[in-house]
Amino acid sequence: MNVAVIDIGTNTVLLLVARFDPSGNITPLVYDQRVPRLGRGVDAEGNLQHESMERVLIVLQEYKTILSRFELAALVVCGTSAVRDSRNREVFARLVRDRVGFELEIVSGPDEALWTYRGAISGVQGVRKATVVDTGGGSTEITVGDCQTIVNKVSLNMGSVRLTERCFTHDPPTASELETAIKIVEEQLAVLREFDFGGSTLIGVAGTATSLAILDQGLKEFSISAVTNYTLRRERVRGLFNTLRTLPSSRIKGLSTVMEGRSDVITAGTLILYEIMSHYKFDEMIVSERGVRYGLAIREWGIQKIRSGR
């Protein structure tokens, strides 16, 4: 059974075509990403910009061409933080329907946390308790649970794009701008005081975590095998942050091709991840390429399995 998911985020638009065997094991057939930054200016203005929507529509048309090569049991096209936070999200949904022929599912923050968690734990073996962190462009989802039950989940209004637009006017950011960003992150993390992280394995998904795994290995290009279940230690995240905070985005862009479309926001994303690891005493993080795309694909596989009676 083939299932496709397109994840329209604040910074990226991600495509997954996954093949499921009868036991639910996943083989990715297509794994693609583009960086049209749909959420540019949403935090300040409250609306998706026309130019940003047009960039995403171009990507969706390209993905539609790719998908035409596959026989699909299900297709999910979802919008996350930037879409759900915008006042004109229905305008965007109508454009996606009329121009591309896709129905847009707007995923709530709690549901994004849920399906990110389901996707992440599907790729990490032997974990009894997990804390999954998805640092996106507009939001950060943190979910704690085991393989059967989710105990706590939250979607925080802080992400690499949102924090950059709120705090950084200089490139690289000044010390005072970084202090402001740290204060915002700490205020957001205050809502987690009831979360029990004890004994859990930290799993990091999404672009910030995978990009840091690439940078930590000194790789010039993205590789799924290089980031899958890569262990990133807290002191290395701190070291990467201390390096990135001193570099202009033009220098960061030259570190690796994974910085394309991310070089101006990776410092803020790294700050968020480091603050989480530091606050809650996680010495290391397992990096996973599996996030909400995989979770929604698993959801659809389950639905199709029930419908088919298998």
C-alpha cells in the first residue's frame, strides 16, 4: 500500500511517499523538501502573503507531477503552524484546491504533536519512554509518552522563523537580541512544569535537528542515512550554537547545502533545542528524519487497513 503526505510548514514543504507492508513496516519511496517559507511575516501580520502562497503553489504543482507516477491508497496534504495561525488560511486552502486539486487539512497544534510523536517513535527501536521535540519554523511540539500511550503533549508558539522575526534584526544577532530570544524561549518552556521527562529518551525531528546532525558530522550535503538515529550530544549542540551565533547567514549558508533556505533561522532553531536539552537535563538527543509526515502516513495506513477489512 502506498501513502503520500505533503507537509506544508512555516519554512518548508515536505513530501513523503511511503510503502507499507502488511505488518505496517515503512519503506520511503520519495523523500523531498523545498523551502518556500510560507510563514514569512505571519507572526507580525497575521496573514499569509500572496507571494509566499504562490511559491508554495509552484511546489505543490511539482509534487503533483511526482505523485502521478504512483498508485496511492491515500494522500494527505496538511498545513501546520503558519497556516493554522493565519487569518486568511481559508483563502490559501481554496487556492490549493482550485489551482492544484488538493484538499488541505489544517492540523491543530495538539494533533501535530500527536502525529509527530507517532512518526518519530516508529523509527527508533527499544525506547520505552520518549520525549519527542519537533522544532519547526512557527511552532515547537513537545510530546512525552511510551509506545502505547501519550502522557503529555503541547504545541508552543516558538519556532526558528517566528523567533528570528521577533528577535533578530542584525545578522549575526547581537548579544541583546540573543538575550531577548532566550527569555522568550524560557517563558514558553514554563508551561512544561507539569511534564515528567524522567527516564525518557529525547528524539529530535524536523529541519533544525536534522541540519545540526549534518553540521556535526561536517557533511556538505543531506543524507538520510547520516541523520537517521544519529546521536547528538548536548555539548555539541551548545558548541554549534556558539559557532552559529557569531556567523552571518551568508557564511552559514556555505557550511552545507542543508542550509539553503535555513541559514538565517538555524541559529534560533538551535537555541530552542539547546534550551530544551539544558532545562530538562537531556545529555543527548537521537535525531530522526521521521516527523509529522510519517505519523500522518501511519494514520492513513490504519484507516485504509480498517476499510479494506485486513
